[in-house]
Amino acid sequence: MKALVLIGGFGTRLRPLTHTVPKQLIPVAGKPMLYHVLDLLPADVEEVVLATGYKAEVIADYVRHHPLRWPVRTVSEAEPLGTGGGMKNAGGGMSDPFFLLNSDVIAAADLRAIVARHLEHGGVGTMTLAEVEDTRPYGVAALAPDDRITAFVEKPEPEAAPSHWINAGLGVWSRSVLDAIPPGRVVSWEREVVPGLLDGGVYGFRLTRYWEDAGTPERLLRAQRLLFDDGRGGKAPLPRGALGTGPVATAPGATAEGASFGKYVTLGPGAIVEAGAHVENSIVMEGTRIERDAFVGGSILGPRARVRPSHRIVGQTVGEAGEV
Ligand code: GDD
Ligand code: MG
């Protein structure tokens, strides 16, 4: 099977960081979000096609320098075509069926089991579903007793949501669904295409362990906690000469002599945390400097940012080279 990965969004909810860093390359528990998503794919996948748009060159360049275990092809859009338009643009040559993955969802999902379910029911699609309290930011499914999806509404008002089971952004689809997408224009897969596919048989596959869309700062940090708790951040011992608890996923060249750490931290290459500073529940990207006695909690610091001595930041997203 092949995989089609949607990776062209603007990451608006993570600005100013995403003005320079595409959302999918933000490191979470030690590696880019995109790489955690791809970790779910079986080893024998034939090809991974990345449907890119915003910051396409940055992503293509990163993937070239950090090779994946499968052959990768990048197909970019000159202008964003939406999720459906991106699928149509990049989906030529897909396998039947194929994996369709959003690139910003952190989940425990057994994609082989989802393929097995897909082949068993014989319909056109299998959509993983996650149960959430607030359905407003998601696509929501109504389900028959056999988990066949009977209605699908993208981002409904709460009173119009047919259930609490939402599109988790990881699925298996027959190649024929690509024929249902009009070519050459912006198309929303969720709004314009999926509802029309339901008659052909689209089934839900309920995820039961954990799932998070990492598209906002709070949810990104929650995704990081989930990954660490599931062991997907590696051993993550404290950096040399540091105190505290961790886990801290420390990239080569990061230093933190005399600094202290709470739980759940990613330190990018060459990041410096000076003595007396404390960091917890945060992402600190490459070359960023947290100066002495500063406190950083629940924050995402872009590349080459700086936190001044004794400064306290909580719940902030700082863009590349930002100073706080
Ligand atoms: N190629 C391409 N072109 N990709 C795009 C474009 C585009 O124009 N727009 C968005 N994408 C990519 C994003 O990078 C992301 O990986 C995926 O498509 C979904 O876009 P988001 O912008 O993150 O959508 P969302 O989170 O509001 O909603 C989607 O995901 C939810 C689950 O996280 C929908 O699929 C919902 O139905 C779903 O519940
Ligand atoms: Mg999203």
C-alpha cells in the first residue's frame, strides 16, 4: 500500500512560530510531529506521498536530510487547494486501497487492523474516529450499530453534532474516492467529498487509547505529554549536569549545566539552558537560549529565540529569533 499525507496547511493557530517553521516540523517529544505520524505506518508501505503547499521547500529539504524508512515523493501545490484538492493533485498513482493521513494528529492507532477492517466491510472508506468532549473543531460522524457512518458534518455547531465521535484524520480509502474530487480547484475533502461517499459504505474505526490534533499550542503540548507517557519520546534522561525530573528529549549539542527541569520537555539542537533556569512542559527549538534564573512553563519557543535572565514565561508561543 501507499500513503498520502496531507501537509499543506498554514498552521495559523501556531503563529508566530509557523511564519517560519511549518507546523509539521515542530519537534514534539524529540522529533517533528510529521515523523510521529509516519511512525504509525507499517514498514512494508511502498511509497509515502507528501501533499505539500505552505512551506513546501522547507519540508522537502528537511525530509531529504532526515530520511524516512520508505521511499518518499513530495507533490506540492502552487496555491493551497484544500484537503480534497491536495489529495487530487498528489493522489495520482495511489494504491487501492491507500492510507490517508493528516500530518498533525498524534495517536495510538494500529493501521494494519484498520486495513483488515476495511477489507472486511468492503466499502469505500474506513475513517478512524476519536471520542472528544468538544466536537466544534472537528468533523463529526453519526454511526449505525455496525459503525457504518450514516452522516458526516465538518465543524458543526454543538447542537448539530450527531455524536462525540470525530474524524481522527487517519484512514484507509479505495482509490476510486479520488475520482469523486473535482480537479483544478480548491476542494474540502471533509465538507464537499466525504458526505457524498457515504452511500458507497464508509465505516468508522474507533480509537480507544489516545488521540490529539496538535494544531494549537495547548493541544501540541498535550500531544507531547501523551507521546512521552507512551514511551515514544525515548528514554529522555536529564541533560548532563541538570537537576529535576524530566523526561527531557535532548538533541545533540543542547546544554543545560546547572539548570532544572520538570516533566515533558524537548530541547532542540544547540539549545542552551543556563544555570538556575527552570523549564517544564515546553518545547525549546534549535539554538534557543534560556538565560540564567529564567522560568519557562507550558511554552513553545521557536528557533534561535531568547528568554532574558530571570524572566518568567508561561503559556507563550515565541516565533523564530523572538526575544522575551
Ligand atoms: N496539501 C494540502 N493542501 N494540505 C492541507 C491543506 C491544503 O490546502 N489544508 C490543510 N491541509 C492539511 C493540514 O496540513 C493537515 O495535516 C490536514 O490537511 C488537516 O488540516 P487542518 O487545517 O489541520 O484541519 P483541521 O484540524 O481543522 O480538521 C481536520 O482534521 C480534524 C482532525 O484533526 C479535518 O479532517 C477534520 O474532519 C478532523 O476532525
Ligand atoms: Mg488539524
